[in-house]
Amino acid sequence: MKRARQKVAAGTETPGTSQTSKKQKTSLHGSEFGESDPCPSMDWGSLPHHVILRVFQFLTLVDRARASSVCRRWNEVFHIPDLWRRFEFELSQPATSYLKSTHPDLIQQIIKRHADHLQYVSFKVDSSTESAEAACDILSQLVNCSIKTLGLISTAKPSFMNVSKAHFASALTVVFVNSKSLSSIKIDDTPLDDPSLKVLVANNSDTLKLLKMSSCPHVSPAGILCVADQCHGLKELALNYYILSDELLLALSSEKHVDLEHLRIDVVSENPGQVQFHTIKKQSWDALVKHSPKVNIVMYFFLYEDEFDAFFREETPVTHLYFGRAVSKAMLGRIGMNCPRLIELVVCANGLQPLDDELIQIAERCKNLTAMGLGECEVTCRGFIEFVKMCGGRLTQLSIMEEVLIPDSDYSLDRLHMEVSKHLGRMWFPDMMPTW
């Protein structure tokens, strides 16, 4: 009897309660989707701007655009300058690319409303000339920009290299002239030329800190020397070896310059025997290291074996070496003799001659070596263990393909991994596939 009364009481509503409750339910977002809202007191449209802005920062561009149509307040947040400081334009041709292209209407909206807010901008394009030209068209319209970092990224060649030099230079000039605060530029594989570099220097010499311009065939040593002479705050530079010169290294070593932190040099040959590589004097390297004692000098080699003659004949302060093609035993021997600052060495291929003596010499003379990678090479297990023993625990990265190691009378592969692990101070196994 008592339970029955409780049941009746629970089902009884005071006058007016039922109507009020129904009105609340029908006025909330939940009714629109055919279900009650889990937070009936929450009004998403009245959230503070800073909260909505934080939410938008986690959304993809497409989701952010959709969210902006929820209400007027959310649309206002969508156009807050903070959301448009970083932007990556993706430009592609649908028939030939996997990239999802930025919608043309959004591009126009950005140019019209947010060009002066953009600070960190990149253009990712596919291999088509049309996409690269579209990127140049956008750059040409950024007349009110204040960009700090600019990156032009091709997912595949040739892209920007197929754009006319005049069109490309004209587009870059707009940004170089109007920004006046560029600190970081990555424009690899582009038709950049000396006059464009002079415009860059004339307007951004006080702010430029990073310049990556590998594979820019229209830039001469004189053009990059102009940058080094004027941009005294430059900390990171990436270029092709043909642009590197004694004059450039000496300019980077002048008293006016800050310490250079990274110098990346790509040494590339497309056809064997067609390129004669010049030699950089030891005095020029010494001047750079004396001025910037902590500089990382990174060299990527894509040469054929008979093209290495100009390199490492004298002491060279390189810190990171990567060989993308086969390199001879003699060349590796020179590295052991003349690269005392070496920190990392990766050899993708060598041939069928064991490299025991060369590795042991590198371990003896390169006291800073902490990372090693070997691909299609040969090393006896005994020689490899001797190398590891000499380097000891300072080898923080050791990536050696299993096929590289030749078992001998002293060590099998099973015993090898135990012995190497002991000297490294951690468990180690050969790699089944390259990790570099």
C-alpha cells in the first residue's frame, strides 16, 4: 500500500510543471535531432570567444568552416586573426593527385579578409604546373602581408621548375617587398634567381634567419654571397654544393655574423662524369668553425664512385654524412682520416669488399661519432664487434642491416647480438630493413 502511494506521488505533477517542462524540451537543440539534449542548460552559442577559439584550433579546416555556420557568434570567431596566422594552401589537380585541394572560395576569402593576418604560410602542390602556377597567383595577391615564414613544398617534381622564371620571380617579389619581416624561407626546387635574392635581402636582411634553397639552378655563388654579406642574423642555410665557395664561408665567418647553427650541403650529380666538383680550402672551413664552433655541417652525397675525388682530401669539419649511392672503400678511409667532428654516418651502399679496417679507423679518429647506418655493405662480425667496442656506449643509434654482417669463425649472428648489446649497454639486434 505504501509503495503504491509512492508510485502515484511520483507520477503526479503540480499545475504548470508539465507545460514548462515540455517547453524546455522543445526549445533545446536535442529536439531538432529527435532526442533530448544531454545538457539542457547549455547554450553553445553563448560560449566565450576564447573557448570557441580554442575548440576551433583543434579542428581541421573543413570542420572549422562547417562549425562557423552554427551561429553568428561562431562565425565571428571563425574570422578572428589568431586562427589565420598559420595556413597551408593545398593545391592539386583532382585527376592526378591524392592531395585534397583548398577550395577556391576559401582562398579568395583568405586573400580578401586575412592576407594581413598570415604569418606562417606554406604551399603544398602536386607535380602539375597548373598547381604551381596557382600558388604563384596567390602569392602575387598577398600585397598586405606580414609573413614571417614561407615554404613552397612540391610533393613530386617538377612542379615549380616548370613555371616561367619571370612569373615565379614576380610572385615572390610581392611577398619579399611587402613582408619586411621574413625569418624563415624554404624554396627548394624552384626557379629562384639572383635578382629575387637581392630583393629579399634589401627588404628582410635584419630578420632572415633560415634559408633553404637546394636545387635552385638559377642562383649563382654571387647571389648567395649577397645573402651572406647582408643577412648577419642567418643561423641556418641549405644549398647545393655548386653554390658553396671559399668566399661564402669567409663571409659567414665575419665578425658581423651571428654563429651559424646549421649548414646543409647537397652534393648531387645526375649523370656520371658530367660534373667537375671544385675543392673548398681547409682555411675556409677552419674560419667557419672558429667563428661558429658548434655549427652542424651536414652533407648529402648522391654521386657516382668516380666523382668523389674533390672531397675529404684535407681535414673537413663535416658533422653529418649521408651517402645515397655507392661509395668506395678509399673514400670511407679518407673520412676516417679527415673528419674528426663526424657525429653521424649513413652509407646506403658500398660493394662486396668488407669495411672492417675503415670502420675501425673511423671509430679511432671520429671521437664524436654517435650514430651509424649501413645498408648494402659488408662487414665481418669480428670487425663489427671491434668497431662497437671502440665506440662503446656513445653509439646512441646503430642501424645495421642483417645482410651486412658476415659470420666468421669467432662469431655467429646469434652471439654477435649478445656481444654488441654488452658493449652498447642495451639490447641490440640487426635491422631487417633500413630505418633511415
